[in-house]
Amino acid sequence: MDILKLARKNIRELTPYCCARRESEGETGILMDANENAFGSPGGEGLNRYPDPLQRSLKESIAGYRETRPERVFLGNGSDEVIDLLIRAFCEPGEEEIMIMPPTYGMYRACADINAVGTVKIPLTPSFRIDRERVRGGITGKTKLIFICSPNNPTGNSFDPGVIESIIRSFRGLVVVDEAYIDLSPAQGFTGWLEEYENLVVLQTFSKAWGLAGIRLGMAFAAESLIRILNRIKPPYNVNAATQEAARQAILNHPVKDTMVERIVRERSWLRQKLEGLPAVIRVYPSETNFLLVRFRHTSAVFRYLLCRGIRVRNQSRQVHCDGCLRITVGTRRENELLVRALKDYGGSP
Ligand SMILES: *Cc1c(COP(=O)(O)O)cnc(C)c1O
């Protein structure tokens, strides 16, 4: 498969903007090329210089940690930027489409809408599995990207790898597997499949298990040819210096992440068990993420009641197959206890 051929014509033919630091060998020599402040900054050491536009040092760390090569890594200002860049690179506005499988993460459709790209929705089955036949039937000549979120937000489950593989094998466009929650799941994930499938893109993020939602850093792992396309169209300095440094530190301290993951997983099962015993709760869905999808009786009343008690959860009632469901992020033990206490006070037997 020729990935470049999948890209939009104007993207294939584009002359990328050449920022000052891209051409030079990093920060050697006397830096009079980028109109920076040569005297420093009141905001922090080293921050007066533009960051490495290709984040080479950070990509080395990430590639080492994920056992891949830096050339296979693309970094964005959150996964959200990567989702947008993928749609912009591969889908012709007003003509081409992405496919999603609701209920799922809202940014795929939002980014498609902003880019005037169509969205074909093939809902999951009521038990939150991929409907393989309908996916097959929904693919047209206009379909360029298929987004599969696994483990899925907001349902919390991951999908059968065999089904995902069969979609990657049979589809002539790109399959984007969003693994935002992979560190919280026993599932293997798809980065190991990149050598085999050139049309596979795996998204991961520092926002969840790594605890770094504030620095905005998302990753794409894919074929080198695809990474090169994204590099051509990204804003030159899309990942700032403070973010690059914080992420490098986080990877050096990766055992801390593993310890936090263990705690989240432990709290997840504690919270699940407590919620299952409450009269207001109809069902707690299994989760391989840091949240629980919970079906309630009188959901909007529960939602408003929790808000009054200062507890913010996400109402998912309007998503397909999620009527009556709230999405609750796993908190610390104290936060989880306060939630359970509030729901006990609410009562709400049928
Ligand atoms: C939270 C989340 C992300 C993370 O997005 P960032 O922009 O990296 O913070 C990506 N995908 C899904 C499905 C998510 O739930």
C-alpha cells in the first residue's frame, strides 16, 4: 500500500514551511536565526529558545520505552491534535469520510465536522462489540480513515483483536486505533502490529495513565512514510519545550506510572463493588480504563444531585446504547468514598 497516495493531493504536492531550527543541527553555534531573546527569560531557564520541532530526544525516550524506532513516532499537542492532522492530511473536505463506531470518543466526529469531512457512524452492538458486517457494508470509496477506540471511551471495554485485524487487513485506507487507556488494560495493544500493517496508526497519550493531561502530549505510532506526511503539515513547534522536558522526566520515572496504574486498577474494582450494591444503580459495566460506565435509575436526577454535592461526572445518556448512563472517573479512595456516600444518601430504590 502506498500511504502517500492516500493523502490529499494538495498535501502530497505541498512545500512545507521551513522553520529556523529544522534546518540547523539543533542548537549549536551562535543562534541568530530565529529572533529569540538572547538574554534569557524570567519564565525559566532555556525557555528563551524555540524547542526542537521534531522532538528528537523525547522521541528517542518514547521509542526506547515502547520498543520501536523514533522514526515511527509522531508527537502532537495532545492526541486531539494528531486526530485533526490525520483527518486534514487524508480526507478531502466536502468529499471524503471517516468511519466511527458510536458510542465512542467525540473528538473524531468533531474534528471531521470542523474540516468539512463526513462521518459514517456504524454503532457498536448493544453489548458494545464491533458490528463487523455493518462495518464492512459501510465502507465506500470515500472512506479514508476508520477510528477504533480500544479500550473504548465511554464504554470501557476493549475490542476483539481478531476483529480489528480483519478490518485493518481488508480496508484500503487507514485504521486508527486509539489506545488512550491501554496502560490501564490487560490488552496487548497494537503497536506490535505496525511492522506488518502499513495502514495502521496507533494513538496513545500522556493524559491518562501517565497523569500528564496538563502538558498536552499525544503520540502516534505508524509507518515512517505516514509519520513523514504528518511532519510536513504540523505546526512547526507544536510540542513546547516544557512539555518535551516533562515527558522525558516522566519516562525516566516510569515505575511511578506503573504504581499509579496499580492504584487506579485497585480503586476501580473497589468503586465498582460499592456501586453495584447501591439501589440507584442498575448496572456497572466492566472497565479496562480509569472510568466506570454506570447505568442508573432516574439518571438526570442523580446527575443533578451529585452536582449539588460538588461531584462532577459525565452524563452519557444521549449516546447510543448508553441511555441512563453516567461516566465516572476513578478517583482517590477519599473521593470514591465521598461519591459512594453521596449516592447512599440519595437512596433511589426503584
Ligand atoms: C482522553 C482521551 C484521549 C486523550 O486526548 P489528549 O488530547 O491526548 O488529552 C484520546 N482519546 C481518547 C479516546 C480519550 O478518551
